[in-house]
Amino acid sequence: MTVEPQRLPERLNAVLIELGLEMEPEHFELAFMHRSYAYEHGGLPTNERLEFLGDAVLGLVVTDHLYTSHPDLSEGQLAKLRAAVVNSRALAGVARGLDLGAAVRLGKGEVSTGGRDKTSILADTTEAFIGAVFMTHGITGADSFVHHLFDPLMAEAATIGAGLDWKTSLQEHASSHGLGVPHYAVVEDGPDHAKSFEARVTIADRAFGPGLGRNKKQAEQQAAELAFAALQTEAAAEDAVAAQDAAADSVAADSVGAVADSTPAPDSIDGARTS
């Protein structure tokens, strides 16, 4: 069966042009070939092998960067920092920024159920395209591509919650702010060989999420990450307001003091009248 040639999304193409990475059609077209489309069109090759390759390339580039950039972190801390960057939610976020959902070839069933914005499909497609970049340009081109897309995520993960265990970071934040103990609720979906998990975390009667993952732990970690980031942002805003109020009070106090210092004492006024 003949398949129409694929075109790169404009945002993705702009990144490739900026990096000087020209893609071979046979590689990037395969990167967008989801198995649902392939099966509906006579068993075409899918992007799953490229996804496997891209996952390894992404892991290598990110691990190398973290190992070099954080010489004082232990193996466990580096692993947790990497997990904060290399996960389905982060990969799907990158895919949405590049508009990969518009390019991926999906079967009718996936299209009808919103597959173009499904986190798992977008994450897999991102890894497959990284694999395609590696096949065309080798590790040098793939390294450049991954750094361009993931450096901001690595920088953020290194500062928010120290990029460590998000559930631990969230629990520590909740404890220090008197919010109580976080509670997690997880829902699983899909057949045994392809289960997906969705988690939400509740803190002080507020729910955060959803966190998505291929297992319960990953979903809970992502829900905790979302909650931690939201609470940290709120705390920072409250601190900023408190600092502004304190500054305003200080200015007001200084003004009152200045007025008091410039007001003549009663004796001085009487003396002036007598003279």
C-alpha cells in the first residue's frame, strides 16, 4: 500500500534548521508511524524500534550531562534527577512544543479517542524522532538535538525539589507548612500488557494532578511533582507579598519618625513666642 509522503511540523522543522540538522525522509517518516496506523494499512513498519533506540540515546545524553554537571551528587540522586527529566509527561510536553501530535500517523480508533494529544503516544513519538536524528546524524547530531530540547527541563529539575524524590520533597514541604500528609489515589487502565496509570494527590483538601505513567510509582511521582511545583509557586508568591508589606510598613514607620523629628517641642514654641 502506498503511503503519502510525510511533512515535518513547522515548529520541529524550525528547530532542525536552527541546529543545522537535515533529516532523511525514510527516518523521520518512520518515526511518526504509530502501530495503530501501520496495522490498519497492511502491517507497515512501526516506529517502535526507533523509539527503543531513541530512549537509549536520550538516556545517554541526559545521563552524561547530569554526571558532568553535578559532581557532588550520589548515584541515587543522579538517578532521581534523570527520572525527573526522562519521563512520559516531560517527553509529551516536548512533543506538544514541537507539534508532533499533528504529524504522527494514527489509526482511526486512536484519532477518534484523542490520540494526537495522548501522553503515551506523544512520549513514544518524541523518543522515536530522537532515534531518527541519531540514525541520520549520529551521536553528535542527537546530542545537539536533545540538549536543545531538554536543557531547560534539566535546569528546572535541578532547582525544583533538588530534582530528587518528588514524593519525599512534597511530604517535606507539606510538613514544614502544616499541610498534613499527602494522600494518593491511582486509577489504572488498559490491558495487562499495556497498562497506563493516572494518579492524583490530595493535600489539605486540595487535589493535584493527574500524574501519568506506565506504572503506579511513576504516576504518583508525577502527581507529586505537579503538586510540589504548584505549592512552591504559591509559597514564593506569598513570600513576595509579605516582603512588599514589610517594606511598606518600614517606609511608613520611617515617614512617621521623620515627621516626629521635624516637629518642634512645645517648650521651643513657647520660647519662640516669648522672644
